[in-house]
Amino acid sequence: MNAPIGVMDSGVGGLTVAKEIIRLLPAEQVVYIGDNARCPYGPRPFHEVRKYTWQLAEKLMQQGVKMIVIACNTATAAALKSLQKHLPIPVIGVIFPGARAAIKASATKKIVVLGTNGTIESGAYEHAIKSLQSASVIIPLACPKFVPLVESREHEGEFARRMVTETLAPIKQLSFDTAILGCTHYPLLQPFIEKELGERVTVLSSAAETARDAKKYLEHEGTLADRTEPPKHIFYTTGSVPIFRETVSDWLQLDEPDVRTIRFI
């Protein structure tokens, strides 16, 4: 089935998930929407995030997608169940795959969750992890400054390193062996996060695990693409097209990606 896979995010962070989907499923076309103009979602009320997520989903449905991946932890926490209940196609999020990966990786079952204010306040990761391993100890930490760092493309310099050090200071002396990057923007800061937490801690992104979930579902349903030519991915942004095109080209290593503008009234 050669209909595209829809991927949505509050901005550029979901490109980390799109990249894994493209790598794992090279025959699949991806249609991506990044809501850069209204990013970040983390500080927003859940009813507002739910509204925005539904708007993105409706745009993806208009593109004829066969599956939607909510590549945003805050949007997953706010709207996944609602979309799954009401849409006629499968919808998967990034929280449960990330929780499952953390359970697999952790020997002590002491797990740090790094996320936006919205994701941390929702308790979505705690619920997901506890549903898989009730004895787990979850240490949540909101990192509200990380998303703006990535969106502004300041995630590689000394300023970003200092910001990571300051943000992680409250958990440095605690005992844990696994940390979940509970926001799809955070993998861009992963080198700094890993260095700050040290070799004893495994730092996980949900991107690869989410892509594997998408593949398993499509295989089970018999809806994998069977095209022989490389697909042409489409990327929409509510923000600056030139800036988004540069980010897509850089992160996904695509030459002249098809980046288009999209608006919500």
C-alpha cells in the first residue's frame, strides 16, 4: 500500500523520528508537518495542544496517509487516545515505545525522564513505565529550555553545553542507570546529555523504537509500500520555509527536500 506515513511534531524535533522511519522503511513515503510557528507545545495547556494536534492530524488525513505518527511527546500525552478513538487509520505515539526501551535497558529500574513541562506534568511516562514494570522508580525532570535551543539551531555550541549542565544539575547526585529523552527535540542535545550524566547512564531516544513499532504494524496489516522507485518525501512547516528546508537537508541528509508552507486559521 503506497499511501504515505504521516508524521507530526510541534517543530523540527520529530524529524529525528522521520529519519528513523526513512532509514528503517526506505520504500515508504513520509509526509511531515512541523508546527514551528506555535512551537513549543510543552508550556501550553493540554486543551490547546490537543486542538493543535487535531489540526495537524486533519491536514495529514487530507494527504491520504495510511498511518499517523505523533512524533511529539507532549502531543502524544495530550491527544493520542482521542486520535486513536476517532480516526479510521492507525495512530501511534512516542511515549510507550520510549518507556518500553527504557525498561529493556535498565538493570536497576531507576529511570530518569527528561521532558517538556507538559509531558512531565501529564505523568504519561510514569504511567507507561509502571504499566510495563510496576517496581520501576521514575525520576521526572522538566527541561523547558531544551526545545528553544534546538528550534533556534543553537544545540551544538558552548551555550547549549552550559544549558544542559545547568538543567541536569538537580539529578546529578541521584542513583539511576537510564535516562529517556522524553522529547523528540532532545536527541540533538544527546552528546551533551550523555557527557553530563556519565558512562554509567544509558541515554535513550524513542525515535528508533517508534519507527520499529510503525514497521511492525504495517507488516502485520500487510500495508507496507511496494514501490520500486525511491519515494519523494514532503515536509510542511507553519514557520519559515527556507529555515526548515535547511534543517531538513542537514538532519536528514536530503538534497533539495520538498518543503512547503502550511497555515491554520
